[in-house]
Amino acid sequence: MRAGVIIFISALVLLSAGYVCWHLWRITPQGWKWVSVVVFVLWMASLFVGYSINDRIPMGAASVLYEVGNTWIIAFLYLLLIFMVADIATLCHVLPKSFMKDGAVGLGTVVGLVAVILSLGSIHYHHKYREELTIITTKPIEKPMTIVLASDLHVGYHNRKQELARWVDLINTEKPDLVLFGGDVIDLSLRPVFEGNYAEEFHRVEAPIMAVLGNHEFYSDVERAEQFFKDAGIRLLRDSVAHFKGVDIIGRNDRSAPSRADLASLAEDLEGFTIVLDHQPYHLEEAESSGVDFQFSGHTHRGQVWPLSWITDAMYEKAWGHHQRGNTQYYVSSGLGIWGAKIRVGTQSEYLVLHITN
């Protein structure tokens, strides 16, 4: 089943890439057609080459190749959408056929639109949104508490150590009592985080840190990822419970793990304010039926760019933001960092400041 899905998606991508190449050939002026197609194909190839050799080439080159290759995905998406809309507009006689054939104006318009989208999306990604939520509880807590929660940092070749340092500064500004990470702290490769000693940045956080694993920690190397968390001074919760000043934090093993404990058994007999960290926001009803007060998840990125956000909104009960089922409140984060290209369109990079009070 999984192999069939991979084959189908691969075939769809290749057919779509062929469609874009054909349109680039048609719209490019005579004498330059091969140039536009070859540039597009080489850009696409950089994505796959990067994933094959990044861990074997110098760090600087690997970072450039990662960003260039992954930016192709977003450029490809919007080229595909623009050409599809143009074809529909041509069929409806809204757009003259000549606009999409052998014209510098048409080519310049299409390339210019994509360049603007990528540029504005990059600027938007680097702005980090501060979301805030206050929960009033009747359960005993030692004092009103401020917790900073973030998911999907994806530190690695693209979100480098200096970017992580900026995020640590943002977290410290909140003066939190506790910091919780909801998985995918690491991107796809552990090489940059170990060679760059990213762990030392987490030691600058002026509060205890707890975290759960995400699917990307399993993609990279879960045992080495656990070592990284240890080096960073982050308490990793894998189907376990931590107690902090009247708050009970349940950290669930990610769905990528071979097995994981039932949430009801983890939540049994807990009397404090209960927070669940579960990277992937599936089966939200489990937290409600287990009497959990608050669940924090990530994973979705809300699709990262529009219109992929429509897909995640359809896939999940809640793909982003605050949600409530019965007495249980939830927050599904679109992520502080990002996988792939550092571009967001119609979504935001964020962290959550949670206040718990009586």
C-alpha cells in the first residue's frame, strides 16, 4: 500500500514537472527555450542531489544545496498553479493565446510573479508570531505559571545555529517557568547539529526544557537524536510523565515509533493540571476521554504554503490553532521553524505562550 502511494505521488510529480517544462518551452522566446528548461531541470535535480550527498560535502555547500533544492519545490508549485490558471483563462478566452507563447512579456510576468511570492514568503517566514493562551483551572498549582511551547524547529542545514540563537532569545524574553517542545526539533540530518554544537544554544534557555520526539527524529536516527537531547539538557519524555509545580506533563512517543503506550493509562491517577505533548494531532478525542486539560501538538505546519493549507485543514480535525473538545483545550502549532525552504505563504511561524492560573 505504502509503495503504491509513493509510486503514484512520484508519477504525479514527474507528470506535473513535464507539464511545467512544456509551458516554459512554449512561453520562452526563440533562442532561449533550452535555457529556461535546462535551468528548471537542473534546479529540480539539485533537490535530489542534495539529499544524496549533503552529509558528505562541506557544511557551507550542503546548506546552500539544501536551500536551493528545497526552494525549487515551492517555485514548482506556483509555476504549476500559474500555468494551470493561464490554461483555463486561455480556454475561456480571457487570456490571449499569444501571451503564453514565445513572449518575453509572458515569461517575465510568470517568473516575476513566482519571484515575488518566494521573496515575500521568505520575509514572512522570518517573522515569528507570538500566540498567547490563558487557561483558568480549579486544580491546585503552586503558582500562576507561564509556559512557552514550540514545535517543529527543524534545526539543521537551513535553520542554523544563529537562527536558533534568535529563537532562544525570544523564549527568554517571556521569562517562562517551563519550556516545552512538541517534536521535530531536529530536521532530517544530525550532522549539522552535532558538528555545529547546536546543543549549547539550548543551555541558554533560562528555564527547564522538556520535549517529545517527532517523526523527523525517527527519520534522522532516533538513538543519536536522544543523545543530542541529552547533550542539550532537554528532558525527553517517551511515554512518560513529568511533574512540575503541580502540573503533570505527559510526553507521548511519536506515531512513527514501533509502539507507544495508551494515553488513558499514562493519564491514570494524575491529579494535577495535565498537559499532553503529542507531536502529530491525530485522535484528539483520546485526550478528552482521558480527562486531559490541555494538549499541544505540531507536525502539520498547516501545509507551510497556500493552497497546501487547504489539504491539511481537510486532513485533520484541527490543523492549526486553538481548539476545544469538552473540557479539554488544544493548540496545534504551525511550527516555529520549517522543513525545506524557509518560505511561508498563508501560514505563520509561531510559538505559544501559555498562562495557567487559578
